[in-house]
Amino acid sequence: MRTLRLFRGLRLLVHACASFLPSLMWSMALLSLCIMTSGLVIGNLLHEFIMDETKEMEQRIWVWMHYGTAYRAIWTMYEMTFAGNWPVSARPVLENVNHGYCMFFALYVTVIVFAVLRVITAIFVKETLEVASNDAELMVQERMRKKASYVKKLESIFKAMDDSGDGLLSEEEMSEWLMDERVQAYLESLDVDVAEGEALFRLLQNDEGDITYQDFIAGILRCKGAARAIDQLILQSEVERVADALNNLTMALEEAKVIASSDRQKRRQRFAHQMTLFQSCTMNFPENGVLRTASIH
């Protein structure tokens, strides 16, 4: 793993070079067109000065060495573009040939050297940053490195809070340390909200009422920052599950209530029927104890 970290920069460099090759080709094509066109134009413009025998030979030789042929003119414009020595190549022309050439060189330096080259550089930087941000392995390594560094800081905090040295944090130990403004500021710098120390302890504690090292690290990692989307989805799912359970319980209670009401109604009807039968039976007995019989025709 340490060896991989040493070659992380080389890996990024190779990927970046491979990614901007298409942009480099198009950039060089555009710059080549501009350089060649400018070289041919300035070479033709200076040809008359080179052939003028009334001018000083030393000046004519200098202009010919820099702009006398298509190759020399194009190479001079290439040096002006990438070497940054455009004053050396432009000032002798302005001083010895004609000051009007300042328009040509000013336009070329402003558009090509200043604007186009900076746009191309910005494109290369943008593509390099995209490679660094989109490389899956580099992203995993960077996240692992940040997490390891974060856990190491939390470990130092846990050891500082554990006054007893038993590897467990009690509520008193944690509350005492959380009252320290320096500890609060340090935890807030780690993106951990410690405004409610008691609630934080209850969230991290185990069944025995203490906080172990593993519980402290895992709990703080979950409390770090704002609520994540997955946490919100889990909470929403739990709320929906509880709501469904309450709805089912309510429906069951309503059904039980209806059944109980129906049973009471049936019992009342049965009791009324029995009372009717009892009353009819008592009416058939005469006062002297002789059962009345209905006449049969």
C-alpha cells in the first residue's frame, strides 16, 4: 500500500497525459496554422527591406537571418510564441525597418501568446483535474487515506477522554471533556456537532451504559456532518413501516369492536327471546296448579 502511494503521482500523470492527447493534437493544429500564416505574412512584408541595397548591410543580414525565408520566418514566430522572447525578435524590426509593424506584433502577441495559449493551458488543467476526480482507484485510495487520518484523530480524542484508561468512556468522563471549549472547537473542526452532549452519549453507549472504542469511532463516523441521503431513506422506511403497523392495529381493533358489538347484540336478542319463552310458559299455569289445555276441534 505504501508503494502504491509513492507511485500515485506517476499514475495520475500518465492518465492525464493520455487524456489530453486529443486536445493537444487539435491545439497544435490551431497554433501551427496561426504560426505558419503569421510567418509567411511577415516574411513577405520584410522581403522588400532585405532586397533594398540602400539599407545597412548588418540590419539586412539580421532581418534575413530571422525572416528571410519561409522556414526562418516560421521558426522565429514559433520562438515568439513558446519561448517568450518576442521583444528580441520584434524590436529590431520596429527600430530598423518601420514602426508600423508594431500593429502586427501587438496583435499577434495579444491574441496568440496571451489569449490562445492561456485557453489551451486552462483546457489541459481542466482535463487533468477531471482525470484525478473520475479515476475510481484514486478516489478509493483518497477516501481511505482521509478516513484513516480521521479515525486516527478520533482515536487520540478517545484516549484523552478515557481518564481511567480502561478503554471505556463513562457519561461523566465524556461530559467533562465536552464542556471544554477547545475540545468542542476541535470536534467541530472534524464536522461533529457536540451541542447535545447527553444525547450524543446516549446515542453511542452500549447496553452496559459505557462507550467502547469501536462504538465511539463507528458512532462519530455516522454522526459526522449532515444527514446523508441513505440515512434519510432508512428513517423514512422505518416511519412508513411503523405507520403501516399502526394502521393494521387500528383496523384489527375496529374489527374486534364490530365483532364485540355484534356479539352483544346477539346475546341481547337471545336473552330477550328466552325471557319471552319464559313468560309464555308461566302464563299457561292456572292459579290452582292445573295446566290449561287448548280445546282440540
